[in-house]
Amino acid sequence: MRVVLADLKGIGGLVTKDTVAGGYGSRLVPFSKVSRVVHYLKRRYINLPSVQMAYLAAICDREGHQVAFTRDGLLEGDVALVLSSLVDYRHETAWADQMRSRGVRVGFVGLAASKMPHLFADHADFVIRGEPEEAVLRLARGEELAGLCDSAPIMDLDTLPFPRWDLLRVNGQRRSRVAVRPNGGGFPLLSSRGCPEFCTYCPHRILADHRVRSVGNIVDELELLARTYRRPYVIFRDPLFTESRDRVLAFCDEIQARGLEVRFDVETRLDRLDVALLDKAHAAGLRAISYGVESVSPQALKRVGRRPIPEAHHREVIAHCRKLGIVTAAFYVIGFPADDWQSVAATIDFAIAMDSTFAQFKVLTPYPGTPLFTQVEAQIYESDWEKFDGFTPTFTHPNLTADELRFLLGAAYTRFYMRPSYLANLLKIQNTRVREWVTRMDRRTSARYSRIEIEKMSRSVTC
Ligand code: SF4
């Protein structure tokens, strides 16, 4: 059997899928000067291949089938498996229609297909609900999948084959879209799936329970990458990589014991990091961390089931990362149900004060299948599912209008990135007199933004 795997390049803005927003994906359409720059840089440098597709490639190949991969073109095949998203589902279903008209059986996989199968059912021969590996294994072993097919989560993740990046080729390229950060991506790796936390807005925890791979199995995969590619850059896509401190310590020990030359970045919560752990992980190859701060307001966080982290701990971890040269990327969310103008302004102030290397701001999105979705369902006015993209207001907020949310989002990016100290930090300028001048310039820049904000919205985005 010839299996076509389709991770379609999204249309209209910068579309990211796979593990982004748990698999629903996101679409950034530039909405300000700063977001245009962010859009350009992300498009140019951060373009990860799909780890889900690489797993399915490995399973199909292991079962003796031919694997073809596409990002947009129509290919000959017996069956096509399409990675679904919410933000680009119309494009994906249109592609599926064309493949079916050529006699190819088409199935959808991924979080969007699992939670919103009705969006895909009329354009597919089958829709896989759940993590796809178990159902795809049945397909590869001869079962004819049809309609809505449940796929049980793999409880022992060590039993899965390693992702086959070599099979995700486009037009005979040796590898597709895989390069070395910071010049264009890296190898995504899942050392665990799901998340044991309870944030009610989070789509990462709604497909299956939290499971982890053994340290030996993860490092075996790293070793294979290190043997195949020179000093590979690995991006752990686990939502909470450092959930178990002991496991991370054992992982670092194992990398060093095997003498692997790898560099990696992880996503986590800052309360799962400390100075000693950072030292150890840095020695093993840690070069960047991404972490959710979400909001500075404990009330806003508690109402969505998220445990706040003390500010002093933020400062300590970020300062130590800076000392070690570890890049920090903080995620913030604007528009929690308990948010108002002041709490969002305080969050933006906090982001600037913490001064991570990068900051990403998004608007709270009630993703289908999350407890938050149920909570605010009656207030959702957006009927186009593709607008559930992380940047578009979709429900009537109790304290902020859609215009205010959009304005605050734009102001967050402008205030964070368009300040003299941001550039000075990037350039690692330490000279005391220059830093004093930069601080004065920051104050002037902030005052200028305040004047503009008051002109436009009658109030300033600062506390
Ligand atoms: S800690 Fe992060 S990944 Fe886990 S449930 Fe909360 S937001 Fe989701």
C-alpha cells in the first residue's frame, strides 16, 4: 500500500499546526508593525516539521508500506492521512476532496479531527478520534477504516518506533524543513504526552492522559539523531518537560554518560525549574526554555485552574538563564474571564520587567473540548472556527470589548519589543553609562506610548 502523509502548508498568514495549541493550530495574521516583524521571523526561522506525521511514517514503513509525504501537492496513493487543524480546516478538507476525486481514500488525524469530527466527516472516508498511532497501525495491518474510528492512546510510549524524518521528504529533498536552530527549525521530540496540570483553557490535556517515556528510550532517540545529523537541535514539544525533576536529572546524566553532542530546548512551568536543575540541563545541552506565565493576576489564574508562581522565583530562574546564556521565551494570555484593563496592563508591565528574551502574547481562546469552552459557550459569538487562532477575540468578555482586547494585544507586542532596553539586552550591552541612558530612553518611550494609547483608547497600557 502507498500511504500519502499530508501536513499541508496553511494558507492566509503564518499557520502553525501539529503540537501548537495541542493540535488546533494557530494563525498569525500581522496586525501591527511589530507583529509583521514577528510574522516574518517566525515564517523564516521557526518552521517545525510534524512529529505526528513522522510517527505515522515510521509505523507505516515498519509494516512494509510505501510512504509519500506532501505539504501541498496532490500525490498518487492508496490512502492519504491528513493532519487536521482548526485554523486551516477548509483548506485541508478541500485538498481531501481533490484526493478523493482521484480515487484515494482519505482519513483525518489530529486533535481537530478528534474533537470536531463533523468538520471533516463529509470530506473523508474515515476520521481518527484520539492519538492516531493505534488506529493507523490497524490500518497498516489491513483493517479498512471507515467513518469515525476510535484510536486508543498508546500507554507504553516506549513501544512506538522513533519518528522517521527521512521519510518526510518533499520532491526528493533529503529532509523536509528540518534544519538547525536558530536558522530554521530543528527536530521536534516528544518525551511525554499530555499534561498532568489542570488549566481549564488548555487544549494540550484533552486528547489523552499524561504518559512519559523512559529515559533510556528518549536518549536512544537522541543518540540516533546525533548519529544521523551533526549536532542536532532538538525541540522537546512536551507541554511540561520538567514535570519530574528526578527524571530530568537522569536524562541529563544519560546524555553525558553517552557523550552525546546535542542541543535542545524545552517547554515547562518555571516552578518546575531551579538553579541546580538549570546548571545540570545546560551542561547536557539545554539552550532555550519556553514557559507559560499567562497572567500576573493570581485571581485570573486561579479561576482557570492554574497555580500562580511567585514573582521572586520568576526573577531567579530568568536571571540564571541569562547568566548561562539560555534563551527564555515567555507566553502570556490576554483576556482571562477575571481580567480587566488594569490586570492586562499589569501583565504587560510584568512581561517587560521580567525581560525574557522573547515574549508571545495571545488572546484567550476557548478551544472546543476544554472546560473553558463549556464555561463560556453561551458567550461565544464567533461562528468561523478558523478564527479560533489564538489572536482573535471569539467570545463576549465580561470586562473588555473585542476592540480593547485587540488593542491590548497590539500594545503588548509594541511595549515589549519596541523599547531601547530590549535592543540593548539583545546586543548584551552592559556598560553602566550606556545602561543609564537606555533606562532614560525607556522612560521616554513608555511616556510616548502612553500618550498614543490615551489618544486612541482614553487610557494607557501601564500601571
Ligand atoms: S501547565 Fe501548560 S500544558 Fe499543562 S495544562 Fe497548564 S497550560 Fe496546559
